[in-house]
Amino acid sequence: MTGNGRRNARSRIKPATEANEDGAFLRNTKPNPKARKGRTRDHSFIRIFDVNLKVVLGLSVFAFLAIFFLIRHLVNPAEEASRPRVVTPFPAPKVMDLPQFQGEHRESLYWGTYRPHVYLGIRARTPRSLIAGLMWLGVKDGRYFMRHVCQDSDELSTYGWTHHNGRDFGHQVLVDQDMTLATSFLKSKVDGSGYGGDWAVQIDVQSEQSKWNEDIGGTAHIFFYMADEDGNALSLSRDILDIREDSLLASGSRMDVGDWQLHLKSKDNLEVHYSGFKTNHIHNLSDLVQGNLGAQARKFGWLKLSDTSDHSPNIIVFQISARIPFKVDIVFVSGTGLQSSRVEERVSSLTGTLLTDQLKEKQREFDAKFEKSFNLADKLDSESVIVGKAAVGNLLGGIGYSYGQSKISLPRDPNLGGLDNVISYWPAELYTAVPSRPFFPRGFLWDEGFHQLLIWRWDIHICLDIIGHWLDLMNVDGWIPCEQILGAEALSKVPEEFVPQHPTNGNPPTLFLVLRDIVRSLKKNKFTATESNEVSSFLERAFVRLEAWFQWFNTTQSGNDKTSYYWHGRDGTTTRELNPKTLSSGLDDYPRASHPSEDERHLDLRCWMYLAAECMHSIAELFDKDNKPGKDYGKTAKLLSDFEILNQMHFDEAYGAYFDFGNHTEKVRLSWKEKKIGDNYANRELVREVLERPQLRLVPHVGYVSLFPFIGRLIPPGSWILEKQLNLISNQSILWTDYGLRSLAKTSSVYMKRNTEHDPPYWRGPIWMNINYMILSALHHYSKEDGPYRDRAKATYDELRSNLIRNVVRNRRQTGFLWEQYDQKKGKGKGARLFTGWTSLVLLIMAETYEES
């Protein structure tokens, strides 16, 4: 495989058991001052000597600094020269160093549900954080199973944030067989609290069926833990925990939040046990807890943690057992060492009826903001509105924070015996939304632009913060690693062979989708005065990085012909793929030219480059940027939108469709061949057979790629070619289904065909929400433009929108989830579930909110 991308990384996920990965965590070291022996001296002598000493010390310091800077000046160029460019940061001020991302903004987002890969996980936006999370014992067929990390094998009926504002409130419902857990999260910042404030979690455990009582006597076991990634020791309040006497569970101290305490309160009769661990492998916590429970069960025959602890534990797990139903409130308070901390008062304000009342008020605020932002009340039924709230709630609740170093794959070094040459990126942090909490709980650059189309309309500050983090990952060449697998927890979810990123490959620059909308909204004065100033400051600081990003695409992905581009990273030597994948395009197995070459012209990339150029031109206009040689974005956009040139390079009049161009033959197939192993013919493998010599031509596959000029609104509203695109869209024998537009036409020679023995069709038929959203946006545009096809576009738009909404809502009703893709035959959800990444765009479809014109 020459490229790393969504398909391969996302279709090969590590098993649910958390792997043993080495975590490099900093250890606290305390100063150990040595006692100084006192000396008796003549005071006058001391004064005279002190004056001379100052002079000597001053000269010494000056000389030292001069020598230091001279050495640094001489050594630094050598260091810079020896560092590979691919792991050299972009030489410009960081976007995230802007004042608007400091102070109150930074502190307001410090704590959050930033661990999307677990059912409930809390951490701070700092590399070595205090983290918290929830586990519980699920029951199936009379057996216990630990729940912690989001995974399909747990077979939860449904879960996900039904409400989340991205900042200080969230509500989630998890249904595990006959048990329902409702988890609510609330943040509070009051006088006396430490940096980032306090937070509370309310866990409400219910069971509507008597089967739970029959299976395990009506008792449920949940586990709440605190862990310090920095290795700081946590302190238990006492050896035997009885919350009726004292709500304090644990305490500790950190540089960021000061002294802190964890409290537990409940009106129900609880049994609480604990276990403390000292380990760097926090991502293996499920195994530690199960091991402790197993040892207790074998030794004593009971299901209780051992009420023991390692010396100076950095993890403490609390087991809370009670008969269903029961409710517990868990409170974290910071800054408890201050005289004005008012700990008892703050704990009381975040527990019991006061907490419940605040959660209800936050939910009302969410509902009001949702209606103000998307205005669905008069457009859709109540079930659709609930799905819309879950879409944005789980997208915001799935925002995560990670810190670590990407692995970068370089060309194989002959000096290493042809072995893979992998080096580390610089240590970096990333605050980002994620496509799917159980399957892809990490950052994907191609997905993020689609995520932000929704998030910026909800909270522009969070949106800019996320985009800024991504842009600060840019290297000196203008390249950004496409998939961010940072830290031990993220690495534990991805097989080792799919971790390295390839610096020759890019992903669609979808961040320009949201930046275009933001710029246009700025020009239309849709932001408040404060927001406008912050957006302007952001764009001005980000401009140099966006320029570098554009130039990286414009130079490294350019084709042999002027205004042509092609995705790099296709494997021209493969013998196992029916059509070599184009992973960097994001469309993975969508059929391209059968034989990869430098003569290829990829239509979708050309249209992405038009979007980027047009967006860069708009930003440059805001700040009166000079058009430097090679950076006249307006001229580039005009050239890439030239309808005549576009048609000459990509349009096939016979088909009435736009296509890629390349070295291609349709006569390719996969056939079983026997592979000789020693003297035996024991192994059969599926290999590619080419039955005809390829030639340079248009690649005749109608599908999503064919519609990119339509998506980009490059076709004049009066052109007969527009009618041809509407024909392709609405033809049931080509792209149209009752559930949305399929990704590849039924007429394609590779429609729904496997690409290899182990790769089922991915972008060869199923329905994808992100591309359907962009097609709907274009239909909406053409339905407003004067021309002969206006009414046709409107009718097609209305029906397609209705089909998409109805199918997503129906699937969530039947399965409890939004899905990665949908079957083109029956509309059934496929691929990853709880996929509230770009599938959450269904909310914008409901709201009829599209590209700002």
C-alpha cells in the first residue's frame, strides 16, 4: 500500500481488548534542596566583597550569554539542516497563539467530554491531564461483561449524546440490554474554584423490565475512575468508604487546577469499593479492573473491588453497587486548597435537586439555541427534530482532545535493508470533532471540513479553535498529516501498519468549504462586532498557512496539463486490486483510470482546487493582499472555472457526463490463481487480469466524481449540460434511489464489485451523506437561478431532500443510530454506526442550510 487513508485505516480496527502500548509519561520530580552551613563573617568585609561579586557576576553572565548565542547561531543551522523537512514545523506564528484563544476562551473550554472513544470520558485540554471516566458491568445471557470503550461487540441498543452544547453541558442515554444509563455532564465556574472550574456527572440507572431482577438480583455495578496522566499520586479519603458519613472519595494536587477533591452523593443505598493502581498504561484500565474483580471472585466468590491500592496510585477506581433504580452525583471541585474555596457549598450546588434543576435549565437552553440556529419547528415532525438534536449533540459531544506525535513514513532506505523508514512528527495537540466514537474516535482532515459546516453555525468560537489546531499541524512544505493518531489511547485503536502517514499524499481540502462560508458571512455582517473582529484576526493570522497549503496542492498534485491535477499515492504495481485505490481522494475505491500514471486528470481534485483558489481570493480581498507571482488566486479561480477548458478536458458529449482522464481499459477482472508454495499448490489468491492494452482516454464511470462540476456550480444555468446532469441524478437506472443518490451508477462496470478478495465495495454504490449534501446544495442553488431548468432542479431537490431525511430518521428509529453510509437497495444503515461525523449534515438538510451565496 502506497498511501494511508480512511478505507484501510478505518476497515482494520484493533480488537476491543485494549492493547499493551508503551506510554511515555512525564514523572513529577520535586526539588531536594541541600541545607547550607552558616558562616560567621565580618559584616564590613561582606559589604565590600558583595560589591565586587556583583561586578564579577555581571561580567560573567554577559560573557556567558554572548558565548551561548554565538554557539546557538553556529549550531542551529546545522540542526535545522539535519532535521527532515517533513517534520519541520511551518515557520510562522501559530494560529492558536492568537489572544482570542487565550484567557477566558481557553479556560472555558479547559474541561470537557474530550475522550470520545469511551462511553463517558472527561479530560482537560492539556497534554498530561487528570482524566475521569465511567465503566459498568453489562449482563447478557446471565454473564457479566465490562463496558468502557465504545465498541459494537457490546451490542448496546443505542447510545450517544442526545443534547450537548460543546462547552459545559451534555446529556447521554445508553441502553444496554435491560439496563438504561442516563449520564449528564455539567461544568461550573464560581469564585473559589481553580483553573477551569468544577464539573459534575449525574448517572441515573434504570431498568424497565423484570428480567434484570431475575438475572442478577436487581443489583447494578458501575465504576467511576480518576487517573492522572502526569503520574501524580491520588489520595483516598479513607480506607473504608461510606458516603453517608462523608461524601469525599479522593483528592490530589496538580499545577494546573491546584488542590482538588472528588465527591459522591446519592439518596439511594449504595455500596462503594475501590482499587488503586500505579501505572503509565492508563489506556489498559479496563484490563486492570477486570483483573482485580476476577481475582476477588476467585478468592472470595464476590463481585467487589479489593479495597486495596498500590503505593502512591495515579489511578483510583470506585465501584458503586446498588439495586436498580438508583441515581448518583459525582462532583469534581478544584482549587480546594484556597481559604476562599467554599468546598462544601460548591459540592452542594452541584448535587441533588440543585444539580437536577441546573441540568434541566441547560437542556432548555440547548433546545432554544437549537431552534434559533436551525428553525425546524415549522418544517418537520417531532421525530425528525429529535434526530436533528442527536446529530448535532453527538457531533459536539464527540469533540476530542489528544496529544502526541504522528508517525511519518518516508521512502524506504537501502541502508536499512529496504525496511520501512518511519520518523516522528513534532509533539502536538489536536482539538477536533471525530467521525465515529466507536470506530474512528480521532481526527480526519477530510472529514473535518464537513463537521465544521455544522459546528460554525452552532458556535463560531469552537469552530475557529478546531480549524486553528489543524492548521498549526502544518509542516514547512504546507502539508498536514491527514489522519491524526496521537497518544497511547488513540494508538491502541489502530493496527500498527496503518499508523504511518505519507507526506506525498493529501486529502480533499474541505476546510475551504467552511472558510468560504465564514468569509461570505463576514462580508454580509452576519456576526456580532466581537465575532467579526475575531474572525478577521483568525483569517489574517491563518492566511500564510492557507497559502502554503494551497501551494502544496498546486505543486505536488498538479498534472502534466495546465489546470490538471491528480491524486498521488495510487499503486501502479498492484496485482490484487481490480482498480487501484485512490485513498488520498477520500473516495478510496471509487473507480479511476485502470492504470495509474502521471497523465491522469482527476476531476474532483480540479474542482477542489477551484474551491480553494476562490476561497483564497475572497480572503485576500478582505485584507488587500497583493497578488504576488504564482499567487493570483482570482486568476487561478477564473482559469479553473473556465467552462470551455473544463469541457475540453473532462466532458464526454456522448454520455452527457464529466469524467476523469487517464490510461484506462474497461477489460480488467479479478480471477482466482493458484500460488505454488514449495512443492504444493495449496494457496489460491484473487489477482487482477488485464485483457486489453490500456489507452489514454476519459474514464467512463458515472458517479459522485462526475457531479463535481455540478456541485461546484461551474455549469451555467442556461447550459444544456445542466439538463444532462439533472438527467443523471434523477435516473433510477443510474444514480437515483428512494433513499438518496448512490455513489456509482448501476451502469458502471465495477458497480458493487469487490476491489480485492478482502475489500467489499465502499464507494461503488452505497449512499453517502456528505456528497448528497453537496449535491442538494447545488440543486438548491440552480432552483433559484433563472434558466430553463430551474423548476426541474427544484422538483429534484425537494424529492431528494425528503428521501434522505426520511431514510435517516427511519434507520435511527429502527436501529438507534446514524450510520456511515446507507444501502442503495433498501436504505439500510451500513458501515460504522454512531457515525455522527458528516452524517450529521442531515440536520443542515433538514434546516435547508447550504453554502452561503
